[in-house]
Amino acid sequence: MERDRFQVIGGVRLHGKVAVGGAKNSALKLMALALLAEGTTVIENVPAILDVEIMDELLTRLGCEVEHDFGAKKVSIRVPAQLQHRADYDLVRKMRASINVLGPLVARCGQAEVALPGGDAIGPRGLDFHVSGLERLGAQIKVEHGFVIASAPDGLRGADIYLEFPSVGATENLVTAAVLARGVTTIDNAAREPEIIDICQMLISMGAIIDGVGTHTLHISGVANMKPVVHTVVPDRVIAGTWAIAAVMTRGDIEIQNAVSEHLTIPLEKLVEAGATITAQDHGLRVVMHDRPRAVDVSTLPYPGFPTDLQPMIIAMNSIANGSAMVTENVFEGRFMFVNEMIRLGADIKTDGHHAIVHGRERLSAAPVTATDIRAGAALILAGLVSDGETIVEDAFHLDRGYPNFAEDLRSLGAEVNRI
């Protein structure tokens, strides 16, 4: 079966305005939160991406009635009094965010069976922190036949939990479980990404009691029940960062509407270091680049550090920059899988463990390449924009999972990009 691909013609300077929609990494988790409250919860500013459609189907199988208005970017989720509690592999394997139903199901139903997740091929991401944290809350958990099976017939109870690593997924699952637990739960070394703040704010509007939002220590006082709400998804900082890097790579001028510069402090500092001029605007920012970028060293870290989801794009930028740079991946060990595809485009990159040394070249050489995950696909398309001819990026479906209307947005900025 043939798959869609992107055709990218290099040599165009991107110029114009582009709007950033709701964050994929928040919207999917907010949809899962709806399971905590009987009634109809409405999520607004939802991106029109494949992963959201997968979550629609997963919630439907759990017994919800889901209405998705793509034009209005809104999802309405009617949650019944009695939920199903099994999330099957055929959906979970397509999207790692499916694991986010685990916490709400255990808290609401006292049981959950969730298939071990799939998603992007960027290295192993174990569920140890999820499991140990839920066990601290009183859940009994085992892994059988490819499923995480959790039960808490007497309900969950508050506990003190320390995360050895500020895992976003574990923080999300544990917070959503703790809001209905008896007593007080403390999560120390919690993740504090903007998407975590977004989730906590929605939980609070649903009736949760959470202190310390935006810090490494969360205190959750359990409540008896939650209520449905209307909530708007925070803008997608990764897509905003992708457009900012695209402007720098193509020596362009892009106004990024709805971007929240405070969510991108370190990435924007790195782009200024590379030579860009970045101006804050009402409801967004503008990135202007006139010359070849300077190479910049980057180390990925949990927020507020440089986000791992922008690492492939910064490698693409360094591949055409003036000078050499080291990019260190500290979050997902498989993030360098796409480097071989960059080398096919003529990039001079050598990897050693979790380090990549990138020697910049004036221009890349067009070639057929394959996207290995969402962010790698975006980076390869940006690399195609600064290559000398036609680049074909295979497996366009990866981009569909995270970037709504990517080709259309690029064309609106002057790029020659087509889906074929």
C-alpha cells in the first residue's frame, strides 16, 4: 500500500504570517481528563490532527459519546455514569498519549486495563514511574498479555510520591488519579511543562484542589467527585518553535500568531544566539533572519530547558549553519534515529551516544528520505527547504499526528511543498 509523502522544493525564503493552534501534548490529555466527571465536557482550540481522532475513538470505546466539530476546533465528550475500563492495543499502539486514560480510569472506576503504548519510535519510555506512583496511591498493578492491569476496589488514598525524573506522562497520570483519592497526595520532582499547568488548571475548574501548580512540588487534596467543564487548550509551543526555526533556516521573516514566547524562552535565546531578530508582538512573536545562522550548542532537558521535541529541528538548522555545534539529547535516547536521513541530504553529522556533532554546510543536497516520527518529519521538511532541488519525505502520516495543515501553512509562507 502506497503512503502519502511530501514533495519539497528548496531555495525559498519563508515570509508571512502563520497561526499556532492548540497543543497536541495538552489536548489529548485534557480529553482523557473528561473521564473523571459524569456529564458533558467541552474542549476548545483542539488541533485537527490524527492523534485527536484516535483519542476520539478510544473515548468512544470507553463508553463516551464524542462529537468533534473540526471547523470550530471543538470536541464535546459526554461521559456516562458507568464507564468501560479497557483500552485495547489496536488504538493504544498508535499513540502513546492513550496511557493517559490509566489514571482517570483507576480513580473513577477502581480498575483499568490499558495496553502497553506505542507512538513515536524515539526510544524506550518505560512506565515504571506511572506504576510505582499508582502503587503508592494504593492501586494493585500487574502487566499481563501486553496490558497494564490496575485495580483499586477500595479506592485510592493519598500518598507522598517522589519521581526520580520529572516525567511528564507520569506526572499527568498521578495527578489525575490523586484528585479523587482520599486524603492528600504530594508529588515531588513533578514535571512543570506548560501542558502540565494546562491540565492542572482544567482539573481545578472541575473541582480539584491542587497547590503548587507550575512548581516541582504538587499538593493534591482529594475530592469526592468532579464536574464537567468547558476548557480551552494552551497554544502549541512545539509548533511555534518549529516555525521560529524555519524562519531562521530559510533566512525568512515569519509572524507567529498565538505563540507564547514565555513557553519558549531557551529555544528563542538559542535562535538569537544564531543571529535571529525576535520581537514580541500582541498575541505572538516575529522572527527575522537575514544571514546564514551561526551554529549553536544545545542540550535537551525537561522544561524550562530546551525541549526534546525541537531537537530534530535544531539539528537541521545546525546542518546549514556557519560553524560546528554539539547537540546533546538527555530525554529520549532514540531521538537521533532520523540523523541517517539527514545524512542522506548531505548533512555532516556524527553521533556518539547521546551527543551529535554537527558541522554546518552552505546548502544540503536533495534526496528521498523517510520520516521516523512526528518531529523528525518536520525537521526533514525544513531541511528540504534549504536543499538544492526536490526532496521527497516519505511517511507523511507522522506529520498528521502533530502538525495540522503543515503543507498548506508552508505554502502560505511561500514554500513549494506538496502532499503527493
